[in-house]
Amino acid sequence: MTRPLHFAAFVMNTASHITHGLWRAPEGDQIRFNELDLWVDLAKRLEAGGFDAIFFADVVGLYGDFRGGWDFHAELGLQIPSNDPLVILSALASHTEHLGLAVTAAPMQEPPFNFARRLSTLDHASNGRIAWNIVTNALENGARNFGLDGLTEHDERYAWADEYLDVLYKLWEGSWDEGALLRDRESGVYADPSKIHKINHVSERYRVEGPHLVAPSPQRTPLLFQAGSSPVGRDFAARHAEAQFIQSPDPERARVLIDDTRRLVEEHGRHRDDLKFFQGLNFVVGSTEEEARRKAADLDDRIDVAGQIAHMGGAIGTDLGDLPLDAPVDEIETEGVRSMLLWIAEGAEGDRPTVADVARFTAQRTRVVGTPEQIADRLAEWRAAGVDGINVVNATIPGSYVEFIDHVIPMLRDRGLARREYAEGTLRRKLFGNDRLSARHPAARYRGAFTPAATGAGATSGATT
């Protein structure tokens, strides 16, 4: 049986996200990102077009300096200003029925108790359609915005995320037993306190007594995304993630990455298929190949090349603004997003990746240009490489998605590469066939862990770590 791909719209609540400068185009409605109607309209379009999710990227600080400072970022609108996507998810949920709603957040942004409460509330409000993209913040300015002296060392950020998740798993999976919520009008008992538990978590960074204030939501734990491709990031994904966002330069190298990461998944006691892979791609569609290539050339003319370089250099923590285009970047040591350097090196045209490759990476590297038939052919290659879904990157909102939905989705459906209708139930059920995390997931160890029988304590006293 043909396995259809999943599709997510990769967006950000800002004017200039990945393809920089296009807010200046007459069709660049992302300039209206402050307006809730823009996002409600897009979410409705995506659901009508069969997309599985809208995936919000986010940052909590300025990118690293470009040409000696951050003035350029503000002038271009390079992810400043940007708004909190979490705030608008409930509005999108109220205007859609099936579309998954994915939000990006890092552990340093909010104590785990309150974050767990927010996502559980949203999961209730959306009938189980919330996903969380787990990031570890790679921006110096972001770290200082939350009281840190500077960016935490790369691998230590993942250790922090492990600790954060441990608290969340206890709240989401262990604090409330199944059947705790009664809502019995006749007896007057709303919830059974013997089935609600304090978690009494104590660790290096956190002391959380509990219990979780929100009764179990349809998914309990939201669907878990992750995007790191460094060795420690991939190991983190193999342990925790249900979906990983990748940006391989071609299907062949995606296959190698996916196969190796699935090996890690199995080493951590999970099944290979417990982790799905979403490849980031952007599309230029034409009725003929000539038209598509003409549109791609026009797009390149309108992209702000300096913006592409500033974005990447800022993400890896290196000011590339004064370097010539042929300057190599492969020896950069950074505590920023190391996976980006790996991705650039994979796609370099010469022996060593250069500043020019940085611009090409963000603008063209994962671009698919062609007719709907040609795009379908290419997506079949990605699927054959083991990719489960596509994160569709936009040049303009809503235009990039309207074009893809109107012209490419019908061809994909004819080929069995896109499903024709939604399955019922939660986002996790749509992707995996179950509402709750697999018993193989590390969070599952906290199911029933705080009951009196498990702890030897009183009925509602909880447990220690």
C-alpha cells in the first residue's frame, strides 16, 4: 500500500522568517503578521488543503551581530519584531477541526510547571491537536534575556532539556491516573483525590511539588517535535522525539541520516517507526518547467542575499558580514546551532563550504522547482529515502501555500503521496494511530509511578525522584 506523506506549513509570527526580504513583495502578506486574521485565514486554507499541521518557529532574542551590530536585523525585519506564537494557538484551534498546531519553545523560557499547564490547556481547547517543537536556544541574546550570563554550552543545553522533560513527563503522564476525573453530578465528586498525585520532583535546576493542575488532555503529552542534527541532538531526538525536522540537501543523504537516527531509536528501546522525519523544502511551481525556472530566477532576484547570510551567521554565532563570499566557514567553532554548519557542509558546491554557500543554503538548497508532475516525482524520491513528511517553507504568505495546495496537492493525491481526507482523532492518532505516547517512550515510566502502591506513601502524598 502506498504510504502518503504528511505536510506541515513552516511559519513564524514575524515578517521575515527564512526567505528574507519577500515581505516587500506586493503579495507578501507576512508583513501583516501582527493581525490575527492573517493566521486564522492561513490555518483555514491549510486545513482545506489537507495539511497535517501549522508549525511555528520562534526565537526569544536577537540573532548574533552582522557587520558589527544588530541594526541590520531591525532594518530587514529579520525575525524582529516577532510575536509569541503560543498566544494565538487557541484562536487557530477555534477555527479549525483537524489541523495540528505546533509551537516552538526552549526550557529556559518558562518554568516547567507553568509550561505543562499551558500546553495541556491548549490540548484540551484543540481536542488534542497540540505539538511542541523542543529547542535548546542557540542565541546569546536570548540567554541574556532570561537572566543568564551567556549561552550555555551546546551539550549542556541538551542535558538541561532532559531535566526539563523529566518534570513535564511526571506532570503529564504520572500526576493524574486514568479514571481520576469523575465529574459525577449525582455524588458531587468532581475528581478522585486518591488518583491525583504530587510529583515532588527535586533535581539540579527544578523543585516542583505538583500535582499537575490540568486533568489529562486528549494526548496527555503533546506530540513532540525536535530539530537538532548534531550527534547529541540526534541522540536526544532518538530518546524523546516523535517527529524530527531535517534539512538534508538531497534524498540520498537524508536516507543516511534517517537510517542512522532510527538505529539510535532502536538502541534506546523504541521502534524505528516511533520517530517520523519531516524534511524542510520550499517549492516553485510552474505550468511548464520553463515557467517554473523563470519564477525561481525572479524569486532569487527579490531575495535579500545579505539577509540570508546574516540569518545563518547569527544562528551559528559568527559575524559573517565583513567576510568575502569565497571565505571558508567550515572551521568555525560555535556554541550556536551546530547542525546548521553540518547542513551547509553537506550542500557545499566545492571542497570547503564558503560564505556564498551560506547564502545558497538558506535560499536554494532545499528548493524544488518544476511542474506539479516534476515536484511529485521529486517528493516520491524523498519518501523512498525514508522521509515521512514535508515541512513546507514559504516565500510569501499565503501565496506559497495557496500555490502548493491548488497545483501540487491534487497531483500528489493522484500519486498516493498525499491523503485525501483526515483521520479522526488527535494529532498523534492521525500520525501514529494512538492518542497517547507509546509505552516504549521514556515518559511512559511515570504512568502509575506516584500511586500509593508504587511509592509506599499516603494516597495523595506523591513521590520523590
